[in-house]
Amino acid sequence: MKREDDEQLWDLLGRAPETKVSSFFARNILRQVRQEQSTAGRSWFSWRRLVPASAIALAVIGAIVFVYNPSPLPTSSEAQVDPVIAQIDVQDYEVVADLDNLLASDENSPWDDNSSL
């Protein structure tokens, strides 16, 4: 652009104070750029944090499912394997309890040959 094209602009530019650039201008700009890059790398969505965090979350979910998973219901073939259990009456439980008491008293018998004095 020549001075003759726009004299008012050149007069205005001639009256403006001259700005001086610091001798450390380039160093300061590079420092600011590096700081912005280092803060951008600290986000939670970086691969360094995202991969281990997701692996831990999957392990915890797997452990919870494994521990709190109810046992599977028996199939019809498994239910027919042991039909005797379904035929036990309440009276049978009383007999079993009496047998347990009898065995316990028999083990503590003073007339047993294996008992030590």
C-alpha cells in the first residue's frame, strides 16, 4: 500500500505510539504454549487413565456378578435324581434327632473300652 492511496490512515499510523517487543518475547510465548499442552494432557479421558480405570471397573463388576449370582435352578433331569429327599416326613426328622442324641450319648459312655480314666 502506498502513502498516496490512503493518507489519513498513514497519518493516524504515524501518530500511534511505537510498541517495543521484549527481547524474551519468543521464550515467553513458547513457555505459555508448553503450559497449555501440559494441562491439556491431564484430562480424565487420556488413555493412561482411561484403560486402567475401565479394567478395574470391569473386574469389580465381574466380581459382584460372580458373588451375588444366584445358583441356577435344577433342570427336570436333576430333580429326578434324588426323589427320596422329597418323601421325608416331619416324623422322620424327629427320629433322626433322636438318633443323633443316642449317638452322642453312646460316644460319652463311661463303659466304653476306649475311654481313658
